[in-house]
Amino acid sequence: MQIAGVQKTSLIDYPGKVCTVLFTIGCNMKCPYCHNKQISFDFAEQPEAMPMDDIFDVLKERAGFIDGVSISGGEPTLQKDLVDFCSEIKRTYGLLIKLDTNGSNPQVIKELISKKIVDYLALDIKTSFERYKNSLGVDGSRILESYNIIKDSGVDYELRMTCYPDFIDTTVIDELLPCLNHRDRLFIQKCNNERTYDKDQLELFENIFKDQGYSATGLRV
């Protein structure tokens, strides 16, 4: 595992739980609003990974204080040993595991679910599925496949829609509505970029979903 950093204690990254957050190195998308671009893609040399012994020392130290681990990035499913790493956390510490993902590797998500080693999934919805290729260079059908795997898994999950104007507007939302499920817990989020929507516009997006029966839609600003 290539892990660049650790937040030892978080009260907000795993809903209803106290967790430790692990940030993996590298991402296959280059979102203009990325909060962690220094470890995701915007580096001349790849950041140095923390020794795994140090990671496990942190988890051992925090095991009595936290409920789980949130694995974020970057994009965690790019890590070739992610499944083994999560299995080790479960086996050794009995902690809950939350995964933040852009959904581009559905088979990894499917394996984590089938082996019952992930307890909560947060899937980013960056634009409509047919627009992913032009906007981010990734096949949107893979994101849709991940969404369907997660939706049907029985594992708790949320969708996160960070509203960058080039990727999200009312037309894009109209394209997404038929693809999603009314039971989805969807969060509309403000993006970390000079080009962003104000709160009123984000509330408009939120209300579009709610008016179409997506009652579990919320706003994060």
C-alpha cells in the first residue's frame, strides 16, 4: 500500500463513527477541484509512502478509541494490495472499514464487498456517466457498473456529487436522474475551486433531486 498520510482521529469522515483516515497515493482522474492533488496527481516526484509498520502502529495505538478506518486518496482502488490490506485490518483490529472511491475499478469494489471486508462506501458522482470520457478521460460505464454493484450490495453507502460547473449543471442532473435510485443517500457538495457555485445554486440542484423523489438528498457546503 502506498499511503502518504494519516489523520489519526476524525469525527466527520465516517458517518456516525470515530475513525482514522488513511490517504493513498495516486489517482486516475485529474479533477480541477481536487482537495488532495499533491498526493493524487500534481507532483514532480511521487510522494514518499509511509512505512507499513508505522501505519499499523497508528491503528494499534488508536484501536481502543476509534470505530473504524476511512481509506481515501487519491484513489484507493488503484492500490494493488488494497484487498489484502483491508483484510489485515479486519483480522487484526476488528475495525469497520469505509472506502472513498471514484468508482473506476468496479472489480475491486466487487471483491471487497464479496469478501465482506468493507462496511461503508462513498462513491463520487462527478458528471453524467456518458460525459466521463470527455470530461475526465475515464469510461463512464465503469462508474455506472460500480454504482450498480454498490447499490445492490446491501452495504451502507452514500453518493457524493461535487458540483464543478464544467461537470455538473441542470442538464447533467437530468441525464443522471434515470440512472440513480430514489433510495440513494446523495450529498450535493461545493467544489474547492475558484469556479464554483454559490449556496443558492447548490440548493437548486438539491431541490431538483428532492422534487423527483430523491428524498435522502442533502447539502454539504
